[in-house]
Amino acid sequence: YSHISLPGSPIDFSLDDFIILPKHFTHSEQEFLLNQSSKKLKREFGKQVVYQEDHFDGVIFGYRECHASHWGEDEDKVMEIFHKKVYNLFPEITNWLPAHILDLSESGGIQAHIDHVEYSGNIVAGVCLSSSAVMFLRHQDNSQFYFSVLLEPGCLYIQRDTIRYKFTHEIPVDQAEHMFKGELIPKARRISLLFRNEYEDVHDEWVL
Ligand code: AKG
């Protein structure tokens, strides 16, 4: 974490509920997953890359997204990576929703939000590809209480339990806000894969 600000922090969460594993995916895994995600997006939206200005609930800007439960001819290889690098880090009985592919344009961003609580369970795991971004996580009842993390290509990050339910997360639209340890992190097009478990599929016997 680059920054942890503690004024008047509510003590109803555990920082253990945010985990980041830098360089978790090899370069070839990153390249492969990026190609697979691009293929999926192309199939969904056509060859031309046109970003949506904003989301129906006004949270995401400059983006395209889709969900993927099948990966065509490379299904086995994709699944092998998902199992080895994502699913294996969680209890075996976890029921995963289809992977969510999010493509953010260079000028895109995500406003502070908590993922819909009726849509998915207590795990949100993100695979970061293609470029770095700074994410801010803020307590829902006290936005002065926050921390920021650097999401570099190849990392896996996990929000679970208290961080998933009590903290908003955001990726600022504004380039100037992408500061990490005093350094400006250049914004560029970024693709992420999000893994969520099913609603009411709540486990607390963590492997990590
Ligand atoms: C969301 O889909 O709710 C996100 O906040 C995506 C975060 C990311 O791209 O890592």
C-alpha cells in the first residue's frame, strides 16, 4: 500500500481482507489472457474499438465489458491458468460466476462504488493486464479513511469480506490522481478480468 490514512477509522474491517500478489502471472500468461480477452471483446463488439461513455449507473467511464463462460478452442488452456492462478487460492467449494472482462480506455475510470451485494458473494478477485493503475479503497462511512494500491500488469488482487462489503473501490479518471509513492503512474488502456463468487456463496475458511 502506498498510503494508509487513519483519522477516526471505524474498526470494523481487517486489512487482511485486501490481498495483492504482484507478478502473479508470467509474461506469457499475461499475453495469452490479453489475447483471449481481446478476442472475446471483438466477438462481442466487432473489430472497431468504441468505448461506452458511461455505465447505466454512472459508475464506469470510457469502457467496454462482457462476461465470458466459454473461451472457444483455447478453453482448456484458459481454464488451466484460471485454476492454477485464481481458483486454487480459494476454498474448493467456491461457486464462481463467469469471468467479467473490463476494458478501460486511456481516459476511462471507475468511480467509488461497492459491487452490487445482491449480484455476487464475498470475493472479488482481479487480474490486471496491459497497464498500471492506482486504485483507492475508502471506508463507506468515512471516505477520509482510505488506502491506495498500485495495480501493475500481472498482479492478482483480492477484496474479500470486510473490504469487499465496507470499502468502496475506485480507479480515478483523472491522470493526476494516479500517484503512487510520490510517482505519477501513466494511464493507458487497461484490461482486467474480474472473478466473483455467487451471491450467498460465502466462505470464510481462507487458503490465503
Ligand atoms: C468493477 O468491475 O466493479 C471494478 O471496479 C473493476 C476493477 C478493475 O478493473 O480492476
